[in-house]
Amino acid sequence: MTKENQQSNQLRSLPANPSVKVVGVGSAGVAMVGRMAQAGFENVSFSALAGNARAFETTGLKEKCLIGAKATRGLGAGGDPRLGRVTAEGEIEAVRTVCGGSDIVFLVAGLGGGTGSGVVPVAARTAREQGALVVAMVSLPFDFEGNRRRRQAAEALEQLRAEADCVLCLPNQRLLRLIDGGALCLETFKLTHQLMAEGFNGIARLLTQPGMIKVDFADLCAITNGRNLESLFASVGESGEARAEKVLEKLLGHPLLDEGRALLGAQNLLVSIQGGPDLTMSEVNQIMARINEQCASAEVTFGAVIDPREAGRLVVTLVAASPASAPFRDAGGAGVRPEAQASAGAAETAPDFFDNSPPVRPPSRFVPPPPILSHEEKEKHFQRRAGGSRKKIFGGAKQAELQLETVSKGRFEKSEPTIHHGEDLDVPTYVRRGMALN
């Protein structure tokens, strides 16, 4: 049975009141889940999975699992995702225990480091193997964290999208628009935890509560599982008079949605409106008309939930799938599992914008000079080439004396010859040395 068929069976067998578990992976994920647990969500269990023992100190979570106690002595993966992945694979039974036992598993992690980037794909695969539907909610690093963490986050995001059913991203860099220059670092990270908790609340209600217009898990997967798409999310709520206008103002100015600009380029959009029995059709129409106007080219999936506990309050949860931003756009088929990617790759051919063949070097124009040889070496060389004596080269030609008229020395007739080392220098050199002329 293929994974697609397994997923279809899981979607059909999901109970009316599914159990939900939230697992924080890595130090950042544990911190975010600790904040979620303090919000007091009903019928939700919270767990922590980390490689650094200090990650558990500030959380009140009951179910905690420390992996790599022997391999890394509880000090984490040191920013190395490969070490985190190997550690998780080596203690797969502990990972299976933490991630099992629920119908829907939310994995919360910060990508870019060692444990979060390396362990969360393993946790997603393990949870799916046990029959759970897996939603991964991950934060992406700030730009100032450097290229290494951004590259590791992109690689982990690709691996995670191949293992989880749905992946939702929270780009930390966009949070800087919500704070002023004097904001403390702790306030910035608390804002990340708050937005992640709000997003989880909206997505969990969307999936677990019966709706007037129901949005299924398959709808969520259809929105997010696109090639090279980045799935963003936001959840905002308001109460009192003009609550629909206030919700729209918050939603279109939300930093995670790039202040509404993410909707302009969105390809797929899921909108869920949650309210009490006092929710009016006028409010629903006002919200959806404005959203449809903002993203006219997107495919929109709409859902509505009536919850008596939300009387007087209006909550809108939005998931938008847009083309991924660099360096996450080159995630090699992100959002598509390997088996689907293989079938698509056979019919898809990437354009050859660049010639990857090795360059052909032009012939060198440099001509080396002939070697400097002595007279004896030249004779031997000619003999080797001719296979015998030098006479064969010249066809047996002999040096003959030219029949030239003898010229007298004139006034130098009685001059003494120029003798140097026993040789008469007045005699030409080739005559004195008996050299043959060609």
C-alpha cells in the first residue's frame, strides 16, 4: 500500500473528536510549546523532545524526553543537524513513545540549529508510521543568524515536507516589523511564542471542531502540499462592535502575511471563520469579500465554525501558500513526498539555462623552442631518424669545392696571419672545422 493510500485511509478513519498532541522539538520548540501549555488548551497533551537538558528547565511540561544523553552528554547537537538526526535514529524507540498515541500530532520546532533541524523530520516520519496525521509548525531563522543557519533551515524544511502531512512556517524576520528599535530580545522571542500559540489554536480548532461549513484535514493538505510553496499562517480575533472590520485590519496588517502582500501572490488560500451563535452572514460576507478582493487569483477554501463558547467573539484563521522566498524556494520539490516527486520528475524536464558540460580549452599558441644540442648530439639524432648514417638523409651528397676565382689579399698579402690557439682566423670557420654546408 502506498503512502497516498495510507493517508487516504487515515483521513477517512479520523474520529469525530480526534485526540491532539503537541510535541516541542529542540530548545526553541520546547520553549514555544511551554508557552502553549500555559494558555490552557482543552483536550490537548503537550510533550517535549530535546537533546539539551537545559531546555526543560523553564517548562512545566510533564512528558519530557532527553535524547543523546550518552552520545552528547545532554549538551545538544552543537548546531549540527546530522548529529541530531543520527541521535534520533539511534534512539528511535524514545522518539516513537513521545510522538505516538494521538490522532493528530503537531510538531513545533525552530529550524536552523542542530536538534530542531535534525530531529523533527525523524519525529514526523515516526508519528506518521504510527497512524497519526502530522502538522509541523516551524519558525525560520532571522537574517542576522547567518547563512549557515539559513542553509540548514532550508535543508531541514525540504526533509520535513517529505515526511509531514502539512508544514506551516513562521518567518522570524518578519517579526521585526512589529517591534521598535528598543525592544528587548526576550520580548521578540516571546512574540514568536505568542504567534505560534495563536496559530496552533486556530489550526487545531479548524481541524477538531465540527463546523457549519467544515474544513477537513485533506483541505489543509491540499492547500499546503505544493511544489516550492511556502505555507504561512495567521490567526486573529476581535470582539465588540465592528469586530469584522477590526479583524480585517489585523489580518491585512499581520507581519506573518507580509502586511497583506503575501495574499497578493498567494496561489492557495484557506480561510476559517469561527464565532459564536451571534455570528452574522453580513460579517462573513464582509470578511470574505475583502479577502477575495485582496487575492483575486488564488484558489480559496472557506470554512465556518459556530462555537457557543465564542459568543461575542470573532476569530479568523488563514493559511496562505505562496512561492517560497530565497533560500527556501530551491528546496528541491518541497511539499511533495519522494514517491510523488519521482513520478512528477519523469514528466518534468528542467530548462537548460546553463551549459553544464566542461569547457573546451583552446589550443595553445605557444610553440616551444628546439632543444640546444651539441654537434655530436645532432649527428646521433639524424642517425636515429635515418636508421643509419647521415649520408642517407642527403642521398650520399658530398661536400665539393666551389670553382671560384682566387682573390689575392692585395695590400694585406705580406701581413702576418692572425693565429689564435694555433688556428688561422683569416680562414673561414666552416673551412677550418670541415663543416658540411646544406
